[in-house]
Amino acid sequence: MKSNLKRLAFLIVLSCISLPVYSQPDESNAQRKSDQSKDASVHNASIRNAKNEDDTKEVRDGEYWFSRGYALHQADHYIEAIEAFTRSISLRHRQATCMYNVACGYSLLNDKDNALFWLERSLAVGFDRPDLLRDDSDLDPLRSDPRFKAILQKVSFTKKSDNHAKDKTVSRLEEAISNFEQLRRESSQDGYEWYRVGSRLLRLRDFDRAAAALAQAVEHLGYRGASAMYNLACTYSLKGDRALGLEWLEKSINAGFDEVDKLTHDPDIASLRGEARFKNIQELSGLLTLSQFSGQESERSQYSKQRWAPAVHKYESFLRNEPNNGRGWFNLGYALHFSSEHTKAIEAFERAIQFGYRPPTSMYNIACAHAMMNHRDAAFDWLDKAVKADFDIGGYIHGDEDLNNLRSDPRFKRFLELAADEHKAGHKSEK
């Protein structure tokens, strides 16, 4: 995306200023009984608040626009973030840092020309963080471009901690390729490592290796592979193979990828949005997200047949046409559970397991349903199945009120001990 107007507006030499540390958002996904993404709701809320403010007021200082740009960038709204940062620049607030962040935004939008232009401008007015030029993943889409390498060569690494850094630092692309080759030599079956390397190669725009690594991640992660599928969709989209991009995008949604906002804003799938099939996939994503029915109440107050009736109706209607959709059955089970229709919920979760959708979580939810009906033997049987399927029992066994009917049973102690053992071993929860 070009922005010649912005170039003309800010083609001026600006005075050097002291720079704050540029930081990147942490990436974390919260998982409860549903497959919702909790962190996305926080970002979206901050954006809604910013957008709902009265922007018709002419008096906005640079700090406001800087903060707004940073929040938007964190939430992957790069176009809006760039606009906010350029406003901050015009108000002479943290100009060099804003220019650097604009460069990062354009980099993530796959607009190399504008990214490199703004990166050079930031350096020209005093941006002095060469470590970020080496290490910031926002710039990964630029690293294979000779113009970026030329910029890096001109940067002065003067800090003591950076002595000889250019000689000692292996390029991020070379490192990623080395990691890829090592996994391939070892015939690794570690799906998370394949995912990590594949995602890094995707950001570095090494598409062939990225596709190969992410395909291995999907194979080895199984039901946990929704994010790897989504990144495969991004890879094929950027390669120009829209048919495969759409295929993997739909697979990722059905496997549980739940960041609905990315379908609207992620620049990596921009080439797919003009396809007729994309609209259907986007509608599917909106239909299958449980967050549309979740409020801010505590879990116990969510139990309401009236509240969840629309969800039950929606997913029953959906499954009449798509009876093999595991995520649809899981969502129906979730809605029935909070409608206190536990027998029906169990049937729905069993169908989700049948179609391979989050088996450990579905098993745990069946255990909860049996517990709430005081079917203790069945509840313990399903808890045992969930644990054997690698469900993170430690995350729920202490606080989940659905299990209250089991707590006085001597058999419950075993699961408390398993949870304690998991904690000591640093057990990885289901992703």
C-alpha cells in the first residue's frame, strides 16, 4: 500500500529527540472450556474505546496519537496505527520512534518501499536502536531485501553491548533456515518446533520452506494445529496460490482458529479477500466463534437457558446442514452445558470427539456434565480419559465449580495429586 501523501507531508528534517524503548506485545492465548481467544478481546476493547472517542476535536496532542498508534499496532490494525503515528509526527512528538513504528507497520503490510523509506527517515532524525534493526520481528519481511541489508550496513553499532555485533550476529533468515534444516535432518516430530520455525520463515518471506515446515506442524500437532493451518493459509496467500490459501483458511476455522478480527485486517491474507469463497469463510468464522455469546459475567452466572437459547438454535440449525463439523458440535455442547441441558451436551461433545475436535477439552466437559448430574462414576471415568488425552487438569481442578459434587469423593484426591505433579513438571497446557 503506497502513501505518497504521507511522504510529501513529512519529507522534512526533524530535530533529534530522546527515544523511549520500543516494545512489542506479548503473545498469549487463554484457553478455558471454550476455544475463545481472551487476549484478542482486550485489544479490541482498547480499539473500540479509541474509535468511540470524539475525534472531531481538533485539539489532540502528540502523546495521545502516539499511544493510540501503539495500541492499534499491537492489535494488528496497521493502517490505522500508521495514521495515528504520522499525526504524532506532525505534532513533533517522539518523531524518530514514530517513524520507526510507521516503518514496522508498512513492513507488516508487505509494503517494502514505504517501510524502507520510513526506516531511513527514522535513522536520519536520530533513531538509535540498532539492536531493534537486528532483532525486531516486525522487520522480518524486509530482511531478504538488499536495500534493508544496505541500511543495516550503514548503522553504527557503538554501544559496548553491541561491539562486533555485526560480525557475530547470524542473520535471522540464516538462523531460521538452519533451524529448518536441523528439524528435517532429525525427522523431528515436534509439532510446536515445526510451527515456530515455519512461522518465522513465513515472516521472513521464505515461502517454500515456511510451507514445508507448517505442513509438518499440522501433521504432528493434530487437533492443536489450527494456528499452523492459518499460517499455511497466509503462506499460500502471499505466494499467490489463492486456491490453497482459501482451503487452509477454511480448515483453520473448522479446527478452531478463533481470531475473527484477523480475517478482516491481516495483510497476509489480503489476496484472498477478493475471492467469492472468502466471504463464506468469513461468515463461517463469525458463526463459529463462541465469543459472540459470552459476556463479562462469572462462569456460574452464565448458566441460563434463556441466555443460551439463541446459541443452541444457531448451532442446531448449522449442524443440520453441516453434520460432520466437529467445532459446531463442540459449540452446541458448550451452549447446552450452560443451558443446564447436560445429557444433550454430553451427546454433542461426544460428536465433537468423533470428528476430532479438541478431544481432551471435550472429554473434560463431558466429565463436568456428569459431575453436575451427580453421576460420579461416569464423571471420574471421563476425567481420567481427559487426563490421558493430555488435558491440563491443573488449570481447572481447583477452581471449577462444575466439579463440586466430586470433591468429597476419595477418588478426587488422585486428580489433585496429578495436577500437583503437572505443576512441578511444568506441564504444557493444551493450545
